[in-house]
Amino acid sequence: MEGRRSFEKALAIDPNNVDALSWTASVEAALGLLFLTDHPLEHLTASEAMVLKALRLAPDHPWAHFTLATLLINTNRVAQGVAVCERALTLDRNLADAHVLMGIAEFYRGCGADTESHVNQALRLSPRDIFAFHWMYTAGFAKMQVAADLEAAAWFARGIEANRNFPDLHFGYAAALALLGNLDEARAAAKTGLAVDPTFTIRRVRSVPARGNEKFVAGAKRFVKGLYIAGVPEF
């Protein structure tokens, strides 16, 4: 990843560069959480070490707080993560990613129906944001938790229009279509996702442990079920 290499170069020059530490931590978190690796825990551990260092150097850095909140919420420390995310928003009310993260916390609590409003708030703040495609993925995944598969498919399709090169959108779309019974379309979406990321497998999804309450775990299992039906390889 070009961005990752740039941040690493910045850290080689100055190991205490807070922006580089925070953004490298964000990249490591993404690798660990978005089914982009078969060894997610290694990336999550590296991310947390970096962001904690960044916060020791700059306790009021909004993006560092956001990154730490991302790690906490996604590793079964939701209440603590929400508090850190609220701190990020106190420091920067227009930090759209933090609004989405509050929505992510909702579906980890099993309240996926409440996620969409947070995503819409972020889109109002930054409608052309370079990360908007991922926010749409978040909304789609949350809709699958509450079995609103038609709405999930619509969010995934919208995300694909924003960024056709993010494989998780194609796999989310495939899973939602499969659960709706649209098997030909689901298999076509899965095939497109595999063209973007040929290494993607259901095992990789399972390697990121389902964290959250019973409703979250059930939603994650629905996602995996949809992937199976759509023909995504297990290994």
C-alpha cells in the first residue's frame, strides 16, 4: 500500500511524528479488521502500540483518539471505545469518521437499526469524502444484522458505485443478494469481488473473531451464510 509506505518513510525520518504514527496505526487497524489478511491480530497489536505512543506524544490529537476508539470498539471494548470516540468528537465535531464509528458501536451492541442515522450524519458532513464507500459498507453490514437484506444490498451497491476497488463491498453485496434468493446476481457479485481480491476466503472472515453481543454474532453468521450461498471459497 502506497500510503503505508509513505507513513513508514516519515517514521524512519522521525519516529515521533504523531501524524505518521496515527495514520500508520489506522492502516494497521484496517488490515486487521477488513478481512485483508490471514493474520489480523498481528496488525491489531501493532496498531494499538502505535496509537498509544501517538497519544502519549499528543494527548489531544483527534485522529489518534479516533483510531484508538476504532480498535477498542472492534475488540470487544465497546464502552471504553465509545468514550474515546466521544473525546475525538469533542476535539473535532466535524470528524465524520468518528460519527460513523459511533454507528459501528451500535451494531456491536446489537442495535444495527440505529447505525444508519450515524452514517447519514457523516455523509451530510462530508458527502464526497474519500472514505464514504466504507461508511456505506458499514450501513450495509448493519442492515444485514437486522435482516433488512434489501436495504443492505442497496447500501452495498451505493458503496460499489463510490469505489469499485473495495472488495468487501462486493462480498457484502453478494451475501445480501444470496440471502434474498437472487443467486445468479449473488454469484456474479462474488466473482467480481474475487477478481478484485483473489485471496479472499470465508476462512479469512472467520479469522476476525465475532465480537459483540448475541445479536452481533448472529448478524456476523448471517453474513458468512450469505457468502457460502454466493459461492465464495472457504479456503
